Amino acid sequence: MQVLPVEGLPEVQPGDDLAGFISERFQLRSGDIVVLAQKVVSKAEGQVRDLRLVTVSEQARSLAAQIEGDPRIVQLILDESVRIVRQERILIVETKHGYVCANAGIDHSNVPGEDSVTLLPEDSDLSAERLRSQLRERSGAEVAVIVADTFGRAWRMGIENVALGVAGLPSLVDYRGQKDDFGQAMYATVIAVADELAASAELVMGKTARIPVAVVRGYTVEGPPGRGRDLIRPADLDLFR
Amino acid sequence: MQVLPVEGLPEVQPGDDLAGFISERFQLRSGDIVVLAQKVVSKAEGQVRDLRLVTVSEQARSLAAQIEGDPRIVQLILDESVRIVRQERILIVETKHGYVCANAGIDHSNVPGEDSVTLLPEDSDLSAERLRSQLRERSGAEVAVIVADTFGRAWRMGIENVALGVAGLPSLVDYRGQKDDFGQAMYATVIAVADELAASAELVMGKTARIPVAVVRGYTVEGPPGRGRDLIRPADLDLFR
């Protein structure tokens, strides 16, 4: 298995043909898995907000004072969220898409302009599916697509890249019911392969090197295609709400 | 970056020379990162228990009845743990090593003998350091080592490979204070690279293919070597105890 950076991408603007940019710079092959940082997808989709245009509510102002944050960003976080999970130093929220993450995935880094931030894509699975079609058109290759972002974790330090949107490959692979090498049924062995693929890709992206896209080549997995939303734990299976 | 399976390893017995087995089958190069599944390390270290020899306490018997588990395994889980974090269907515990995981990492699959289970290594960082020395002796190559296991996550479905023990490379890379591409200071951008490397390796290991070791080649990271224990979130920074 190889993990290859897609180098030389320009700064992406709303409306840009991201699939075209990638296809021009990287010879895609069928079976490749194209992993894109959420931020570049959000930029192409125009999911960028100007903080100077945000109207701050009383709730956002009060919350911002408590956590010593920018009231305008707190307002955007509240707009993107359905529930505050933890409020301490940062806001850990459940977003309207269902992700549990810090600051609703709103990000200020690597965005041009002091007052600009990116939101997560409206529907990362749809973004992945759309990019998959566009990459097929531009390159002729039948690829899979993952839209990824770095999230913090309970119990463990640091952030790790995870799959928000998935198209063209399983997001989870269920080994339950298969026999292991000694003939015993394995239990609770459902691997989040799309998250592991996102994690792999991050290693060649770097955070400052402006490589927001990587390609995983030579990974094969059986099973019906899944979605990023399959990786979101439903409330009734979540012991850590 | 390449992720390469180490194929053809025999079933490992307590006391086996795991580093020798790997070096004989795979031409290691300096800079390689050798990722080993915890289970094969535990087997080599004799961290295997015979369930028929377990004396079950009243506490374990009662807990096993509540979760409909095997009282002998529940006893071993309690022996390996300092705290039960959640108790529902499975036991999520904080192990004596500090990991928060299901069933204290005790595993019944891919272990020969119906009554045998593996425990986590006593000290995965020490295991990694020891393997690193042994691999240097056997192969002449200066490699890094990660001892990894698949853990469940809060909020997300499925399990993912993470780094328990680390030797010879940073476990976290801290980009805070570096400037991003637009000159803004990045915040909260500490990447758990050892976890991402563990995740990458899992993709070529498979769960039934008996490939418990993989090599990541071509990944470079700057910074002082870290340990697996750096990836454990200290209690005072943990909002989800």
C-alpha cells in the first residue's frame, strides 16, 4: 500500500474545480482512494464565513466570555451545533451533521484573511460522492473519495484525521461472524477502515506544507460501499454523551 | 510513504525471538517504522492466561452476571484495571497502564486453545524499546517501533488501531507556535502521529490473515522521540472520565 501526496495544488477559491486541479497534477488510477482535507473541500464549496458579518447573540456573547473565545466564532459554532457536549477551554459540540468535535469543526488556520473561517461541508458524504463523479469525468479513473478532518479524542492526547464523508468504499468492515485463524468466532471486530485511511493520508499531508490531498494506492477492501455517516455512533449506542 | 505487510510469520510462542522472525523475513532499512499488533508481542512475552486457572472472586461473578460475560474473563479484566469507566454490554475500563479501552485489552481471538486469552504487555513502551534494540542487533537497521492495538472510540463506530508503545519516533507532533501558510499561529494542532501510523499499518495487517506486523517506510517526522504513554490523556485534561 502506498500513500502519495498530491503536490502543487493552488490556493482554492469558492467555485474552483477541485477535481480538475487534482486530475491535472496527479495521474489517478482506478482503485485509488483520494483523501481530501475538509478545509479544501469547504473552500471550493464556499463554506467560508467572514467574521465581520456575524451578528452575535446574547447567548454567544455570554458563552464566549466564559471560555475566553471570540464571540463571533462562538456564534458560528452555535449555529452549526445541536448540542454542547462539554464547555471548558474549548467547546465540544455535536454538530448538526452528527459529529462530536471541538468548535464544530470551524477553523481559522490556513484560511486567507484574518476575518475568514471555514465551516465543515454541509453534507460531507454528498461532497465525497460529487468529487468521485467529477474525478471520474476528469481522469477516467474509478476512484473512492474520503473527505477528512482532524478531530480530538476522549482519553487520548492529540488530534487524528478521521473520515467525515465517504464515497465508493466501505467505511466499516465487519469481521464478526468470520472465523479467526483458530476457528473461533471473533466478536466486536468492526474496523473503521475509512478512519484508518484518513489517518494514513494525514501523515503525508502535513499541516503547513499545503498538501490538502493525498492518494492511497494498493488498498483493497471487500464489501458494499459505505458512507461517512455510518461512522457516527448513534445516541443509543453512545455511552459518552 | 509505503505500508508493507511482513508475511510468513509463524505462530508465536512465549519466549520466541520475534525480532529474529521479522528480520529473517523482511529486509528492514534504517528509518523504517515497524508496527506490531499487541497480541503477537504479548504472546512472545508470555502475557497469555489459561482461563481454567483463574480464581473467580464474588465481585467478578456478580459483574459477569450483570453483563452476561464469562466470570473468568471478568476476573482478569478487574485484575488489569484501576477503574471501571462504563459497564454496559461490555466493560470499558481504565487499565493499570492508563489506557481507556474495552475489556482491558484482553482478547480471546487468534489465540490457540479455547481457554487461552492474551493480556496487554506489562509495559508497551518497554516492549517497543526492547524490540527496537533487538531489531537493530538482528538486522543492523535503526528502526522505530510501535506496539499497537485496536481500540473503540467515543462517538464513533468501529475500532481503530492505536499506539500503545512507541520507541524511536515522536508520538505527538506539536505544530502550535508554527505559522500556517497564511502566517497565523495555529492552535490546538498537536497530531497523534504514532496513532496515525498504527492506523496505517492495520490496513495491511487484516484481522484474519495472520499478518501481525507491518512496516511503514518513507515517513519522516522531526522532533525528539516520544513514548506511547504520551498519548494517554492525563485525568486533569480529560473531560470524559
